[in-house]
Amino acid sequence: MSSAGGPSRDAIVATARESIARGSKSFAAASLLFDRPTRERAWLLYAWCRACDDIADGQDHGHGMTAIDDAPRRIAAMATLTDAALAGETIGIPAFDALRIVAAETRLPPGFAHDLIAGFRLDGDGWRPRSEDDLYRYCYHVAGVVGCMMAVIMGVSPDDDAVLDRACDLGLAFQLANIARDLAEDAEAGRCYLPQDWLDELRVPADRYMAPEHRPALVAMARRMTDAAAAFEASARVGTRALSRRSAWAVLAAAHIYGAIGRTVASRGAAAWDARVTTSTADKLAFMVRAKGEAARRKDIPDTPRPPGLWLRPR
């Protein structure tokens, strides 16, 4: 036990490690490439993000989504616990004490945590995107801001907007690939992240987008998302120039692993949702080996300006 009467840091880190092992094999694999302090902080941040997501969606480590009829109450409680953790209070709930620790050890801006909770609030309100811009804004709140928080954990200054923009880009890429992959699961849960503008353009009803007769249109919309994911991923890679070798290694490995999800969805076409797209252990290992070499040569990546037409996170 700690001197304050709560679990020790080591105990909370161990719980966080168990959480990431259960909730995300891809992130768990990539996190092993960080140096130990960064790795532990990544686990701690993940534990809080995972717990908030599970609270909002009625899941257990991302599995078994259920219908929630008290989402506003759940999210309000989540926000209260988060604010207390950011203020340095011992919560007594491992995931929120994990946030307390990582916030105390880094310069993590509280606004980033609030932005993530805003994303859960969107889902809790039954929000759906009207436009492509709405889709990207949602992706920022549920994933892009996590990229920003991870960058701070890796030592990037909270004031370095240029690098944080690239970190956000990687989170956007991950989320777009995940949405494209999970369209069938989301439909079963009554959710639709396809912009209404896209659906109207292709004359697809939002509540029947998985119907067999709409599969060609669905393939086209998923391709738009995976193409956008690839553009954000390419931008994010430039940001690894600012990271340490170990951090760049982990980030580039994750980019390969999650990027493969989007590329596989695109390559499968109409069969993309017949079975859930995953990345095998062998593929993960191959991506890690490839990323190691890329990280060693990260300074050789051309320092190209961020594409002016690429969606930019809110300030």
C-alpha cells in the first residue's frame, strides 16, 4: 500500500497492464516497444480511456456492447471522477487513479481529458454525423485527442501544436479504420458513423446501411474512410521525427498494425464485414521489425508541411 493508504503505483500499473492486455492486443503489443517509464504511462492512460469507454457503452474491456438508458448519468459521474483525479485526489478506482498518476508525472493538459469525455457524451446523446467534417470532429474527440495525450506522455510539449497535430492525425487514422471495420457491429448496436451527406448521396437509409442491396454503396463509403485514414497516417509519420527512437518505434509499429486494418477492409470489398478484420500475431511481429528500422531512420523522413486540405483538430 502507498503511504496515503491507497494502492501503490506499482499495483495500479499492474492493473493497467492487465487492462490493456484484455482490451487491445494491438496497442499492448506496440506499447512494449516504449522505454519503461513511457510504457507504464501509456498503460496508465489506456486504463483510464478504456474504463471511460466501458462505462459509457456498458462494455467489458471493449466487448459486449449493451444498450444504455442512463448514459448522461454515467458520463456525468465519469467526468466528476476525472476532474477529481486531475486535481490529484486519490479515487480508489484503479483506472481513475491511473489518470491521477500519469497527469502528475507529465504536463498532461486537463482539456484533453475533457475533450475525450465530450466524445463519450456525443455517443450518449445518440449523435450522428451530418457531414464529413462532423465525422472527423467525432474522431478527434474519441481518438485524435488520445494521440495528443500519448504525445505528451512521450515527452512532446503541450505547447508544440505542430507535433500534436501529427499525433492527432494518427489517432484519426486509427479511428477511421476502426469505424470502417466495425460498421456491422455498430449497426447492430443502433449506431451509424457514416455521414448523412454520404448516405443521401448514395440513397442509403441510415437504419439499413448493412442491407445486402446497399453493399456496393457501403464499400464505396468504407473506401472513403480508409483513404482518409491513409492520408492522416502519412501525415502522422512526419511527426515521429520529433520523438525518441523507442517512442518512434512504438508509434510506427502501431501505425502499421492499425493501418493494416484499413487496408484489409478496403481490399476485401463487399466481403469486408463477413468476418471481423484482425491482425495476426505474426503480422504484428513483422510490423514491429519493420518499424524498428524506420524508427532508426526517422530523421530521414522528409519534413514536409502538413497538407493544407487535411482536417485540423480544434484549438
